[in-house]
Amino acid sequence: MRNRVIAASLSAGLLAGGLATFVAAQAPAQPLGYGHIHFAVTDPEKAREWYKANLGGMPGETPDRVIFEAYRDSRPTPVQFMWNKADAPPSSDGSVIDSVGFSVPDVEATVRQLSAAGAKVVNAAQAVPGVWDRAVVMDPWGVKIELIENPDLQGLHHVAIRVADPDASLKWFTSAFGGQRTKLRDRIDVVRYGPIYLLVSKADGTVPSQGRAIDHLGWDPADMDATAADLTSKGVKFTAGPQPKPNQFGHRTAYVEAPGGVRIELVQHAVCAWSKSS
């Protein structure tokens, strides 16, 4: 297939950025790296093995986490997929965190492979003039997956969120978490965090992400307390303040909420098994 670009949910008004609370998009006071995507599923072990078998996942910081090739050299950890067990969580469709995106060499072939592995085809592979070939499937646990052909980045490619005011949301994310605001193929506004893109499209009536199949996103502050102070000064809403001590994984965590109800976890890696492994 010839390379083109994302369509439908991306082409129909996809992306811009900002939030009214953030008058100026100032860079965060402390370094922040994009950390993880956390899912709620009925069977975490089967979901983990499904992503390894079908989308190139590899063992992450701990055996119950998955990373992808483009991120394996990131520190303190690569971008990781994580799963929590939940009883029949609603699909990511209709949630503010709509989908995860993978760039693959052949969209049609990947759709066939994922369909044979139990995924539901939502939108068949299609060519969009001026953009990439694209398809959408739903994994067996209700997570929407966008498949595109971007030769510049193969594997895990983006997270797509849907909010009432895309421009405001992208300004919010760049103010809170930095990143590079840019355009894909000179037409799709994104924020880039390392190799991964945050795509923001317009949609009314989406619901908060907590409890959905894609429950939350994660960023890794180098200094939790300094980051918390910086975010608080910018009016960011904390739904759970920073833990005073590291948890069993050697991490300090906190939770904040982005526009539209995007749940976000902050994780400071006080002790990191991945960093020690290389």
C-alpha cells in the first residue's frame, strides 16, 4: 500500500491545543517523560499476551508490563502498557481517551491478523487522499486501536483523545507536561513526547476515562514534589496527592485530571528495575 495519513477521526477536525485555565503555555518546571498507558480489562494476562503476539509487545519493567521496540532505550522506563483487572469495563469508544494507535507496514494485512486473533473490525482499511492508509479495530477487551502507515515511526505511534475544545486541551498538555507541538504531514496538529504523539480531536459528550477500557495515561516526573508544586500553581486539579513514600515498585505516584476527564498518573521512579537491568 502507498503511504498516505490518518483519516476519519483524525481528518475530521483532528487536533489543535490548549486550555482556558492556562493563559500561557509555559514549559513545566521539572523534566517530564511520557510514561505509560493503563488499561482496565477482564483478563490482564490474556490481554498482555495478545499485545505481545499480535503487535510486537515485549516484557517491560516487570513481567506484567509490555513495551514496544521504538521505546526500549528510553529511561527511566520505556513507554509501557499496563493492565488492571476489572469486571466488564466499558469500551474506550465514547471515552475521552478514545484509542491507541500503531503504525504498521501494511494496514490491510494487520487488520486481517488482528481480526483472526479476535479483534472486531470497526473501520476497514481505507486510503485517505493526502494522508496515510488507516483502519480501526477493537481488541477483545474493548480498546480501540487505530492502524496507520507512517514509515517514520513503526510500532506504537499515538494516543488519541476526544474533547470539546481541542485547542484548549493541547495548550493544557504543553503547559503541564511540555512536549513538542508540531504537525504530522503538515496538517495534523499533535504534541510529541519522545517518539509518541498525542492526538486531540473534537467531540462533544465524551465521558471521563476512569473505569473505561483505557483508564489513564502516565507521565514520569524527575522530582514529584517540584512537579506537584508547579502543576498546582497552574491550576491543575489533583485527584490524589503525591504519595509520601515509594510503593512496592519503588515509585511515588499521584493523579491529576486533564480537560474532559482525562485521568493522568504521575510516577516518580525512586527505584527503577528497568534502569538497573541495562
